[in-house]
Amino acid sequence: MPSIARRWVFLSLVAFVLILSIYKTFSWRENLQLSSPYLGFGTQPLGSKWARYRERYPVHSFRQLPKGKAQNIPIIQYDFHEETPENRKIREERLGAVRESFAHSWKGYRERAWGKDEVAPLSGENRTTFGGWAATLVDSLDSLWIMGFEAEFDEAVAAVAQIDFTTPQSAIINVFETTIRFLGGLLAAYDLSGREILLTKAVELGEMLYVAFDTEKRVPVARWNWTSALYGNPQVPEDAIIVAEPGSLSLEFTRLSQLTGNPKYYDAISRITDIFDHQQSRTRLPGLWPLVFYGRQADTTIHHEFSLGAMADSLYEYLPKEHMLLGGGQLQYRRMYESAIKAAKQGMFFRPMVPENRDILISGMLKITEQGPILKPEGQHLVCFAGGMVAIGAKIFELQGDLEIARKLVDGCIWAYESMPSGIMPETFSMIPCNNQCEWDTEKWMAEIKGAAMGNEILMNQIMRDDKLPQGFTSIANPTYLLRPEAIESVFILFRITGDQALQAHGWKMFQAVNKLTRTDIAHAALSDVTQKNPPKLDKMESFWTAETLKYFYLLFSRPNIISLDEYVFNTEAHPLKRPV
């Protein structure tokens, strides 16, 4: 009997330890309110602790923002004349339609997912996808303000005031997404409204994100285990990082330094910029950076694939924009942009063979081989931002011929929208690049598809049938539409630069297709296959739909002095940050 009793005592102890371990695992957020050995400031709330985090690799002398008045950056926007009553009526009707679309999505979010990251537009479920900090709410603050939803903005700001931006619901956060959606959203809403609580919350979040830079080479951890950092564990960036992620933090951290007077945020991104700058001429395609950044070595010279699209996009986008945000006081970003765009023009932009022989451009991918660079003629919805970027660069840096290139890039995305049965561009697709001859050739188009089918005509016909290939496309690898903004973003920017009303007409046609096909009873939904006239819907609506896509549609039809490109610079989540005077 005594042995049985001892056995029961032993099993009871094991059970107790197991229960205690489970409790500690699931109560880590509450435990974080206790003192941390690496913070060492007693049992204060966590919000007051991130600013006092003891860095392993502290910066002893911060780099300062450029001083003095802003330089004379050339005017970007077109000198718009007074519109006719008829044109104003049409414009305001279209503006109202976009506003109603936003109101519908916002209503669905407010009623079914308030305080959560996203609402599922078919099921009505709420989802936590970005740390549980109400991504759609924070990401849409400036949209509410711009579109004149005053009561809704006040309600959203009151909700933001209650969010603890020091303690996400996820143990690991995406530093890039958190920066562009949350920090960018808070800063832009503050710049527009002047509400002090928004800047307070931006600082709260900025203090936390700054700790992700506490690595040996000051390269931020991309997928950051902040709970590990809190308790003093050494931080090491990932070996392979999407190159856009460390390269696209400059606008938000710079603006935070400008608004607070604290140089450490600008210092953090300036050191990253120097890495890209010093290695730009030493990559495997000098002038451009590859898709993968090796974080532990802080090295951009290893990987062999190059694109302005997915994985790299905003790295390039932020070069001319950071130049503007710094008032032209730092020429480094101009030099880096001009080197990059020169390389892109030499081999990445291609004219595809299309019906009616339209003179358009697509930005493809380059792969470096032993024989040299090889073009992969793949188009992406994501890379449609490039037309707007090239147009801005053409204006502020006075680059001859680049505005024409920008127009052709924008026309390429417009063509991709118009060529689909749904009227909406697919996520990714392939085309035939022109060489010397760019006249449409049906036999050449079919031969290209047959080549992809390894000469098998049955397989070729199957590909054409299954992919529902319109003429000009040789494959559609991903036929989804995820409510992305990049195409309308560039249409909006080019319209503000050129004043060409044909761009408004194209934008309206795009909006009509998107609004009609994505609308649900709850909000708006991504589409699974835009090669169909009536694509099936997906139960997904990311926050960039209300933060970016609808904002750019709205601004295309607003008065041109609303969020002027000469007064604001947009981050990659369409958050307008005030440019220095």
C-alpha cells in the first residue's frame, strides 16, 4: 500500500506540473505585465517598458535628419483648370459610387468584426491575421477622414485609443506589415486630423518595433518573436528575407522621427539604406537588388532573381518617395533610384505582342545564369505600381523620356484588365516579348503555347481551354484577384501628373467591374478566377481593400487638391504622409 500511495503522490505531482506548464503557455500575455530580466524596471505596465529596453547592440551616436528648408523639388501635379458643370456632375456621381462601396465594406466590418483584423465577406466571421490590433480599423483611418465619414472616424479613433500597441495577440509579428499598415496608418491619420492620441499610439508602436533592430548588424528581424526579445534572448535576423521587407521601412520611421524629434527611428532605417546603397553596384545585376536579402550577413549580392514585383516592389517604390519626404535634403535616395531605374529599363521592361498592336510595357523578371540575364516575361498585378513610381521619378528627377515609359507601363495594366472576360486583371500571367517584330501573329502565339505544352497539341488545347487564354496571354499561372490596389494606384498617380481624363474613364471602367463582381451581402470579396465572366468569390477581404484600393479609386474622382502629390507622399499601404515645407 505505501508504494501505491507514493505512486499516486508522484502522478499527482506530474499532473500538477503539466497543468502549470499549460497555464503558463496560454497566459504568456498576462505574464508579460510582470518584470522582465532584460528590462529591469519592476512591475510597470509593458507600454512604459519598450522605450527602456536594454539593447545588446546599442547605437551610441544617432544619425540626424537632414537640416534646413526643403529643397526645390519640381512640381508633380498637373495644373488642373476649372471643370465644366457636366464633367463635375459625372465626376461627383462616380465619387459617390466609390464612397458607397467603402461604406458597405465598413458596415460589414463594423457589425461583424469590430476590433478584429478582418471580416470574412462571405461567412461573416472575424479573423486575427495581423496581431489582433484591428488591422482593418487602423489601416482605414485615413480613408474615413478623406471620404468625409466624420462620425465613423471619431468612433474608430476612440477604439484605437483602447488598443495596447505594446502587446499583440501573436507571439510572432511581421515587422514589415505591422509598419506599413499600423504605423503608417496611425501617422497618416495624425497628419490629416491632428488627433494627438494617434501620434501617441504611433510612438507606442514605434518603440516596440524599434527593438526588432537590436541585432549585431542592426538588420531587423522580419518575423519577430517579440516575447523572446522581451526576456533578453539574443536576436538574429533570418538567413533569407524578402528583400522588400527591410528595404521598405524608411517612410514610416522617418516620419516618426520628424514628428517626435527623436532621431533613433530615422537612424534605424538609414543604416539599412546604407547596406543597399553600398552593395547596389555589386549585385549579380548591378543597379538592382535580388528578391532575397541574406539578413545574417546583411548581403544582397548572392541571390540571382530580380524583379520590381512581388518580394521587391516597395524597396524601389520608397526611393523617390523617401527623397520627397526628406525634402530633397538627402541625395542618396535619388542616386539609388536613378541607378535602379536605368537597369530596369535596359532589360526588365518589355513590350509584349498583343492584338491591335498596342504599344504597352510589362515589367518582367530577370534571372541571372552563366549565359547572362534571361527575361522571364511574367506580368503581375503587384508590379502595376511601377507605372506610378516611374511617373513620379520622371517629374521630381526630371528624367527625359521616363514619363512616356510610365504611361506605357500603366497602359499595360489597363490592357490586362480590359482583356479579361471579367474586366479584372489576374494575379500573374505570361506573354510573348517582342523583339524587332511586334505585329500580332496568331500562329506565333499558338506556337508559343504549344511549346509550353512540349509540342503536344492535345495538351496545348487543354491549356488554352483550362486557362481560358485571351489572345496575347501564353499562360495565366494565378487567375485570382485579391482586391489589390496597384493598377488603380498608378492610374490615379498618372492622372494627377498628366491631367489626361482618359485615365479617369479607364479607372471608372475598372471600378465598375471590381465593384460589381466582388460585392457580397457583407462586404467585398476576393475572386478565385478572373478568366471567368462571373468569377467565384473567396471568403477573404484584406485591409488594403479599404485602406488602398477604394482610397485610390476615390482620389481619382475627387478634386485634385485633395491629398495633392505636392503636399503628401503615399506609403506602400496608401497612407499619405505630410511632406516637409
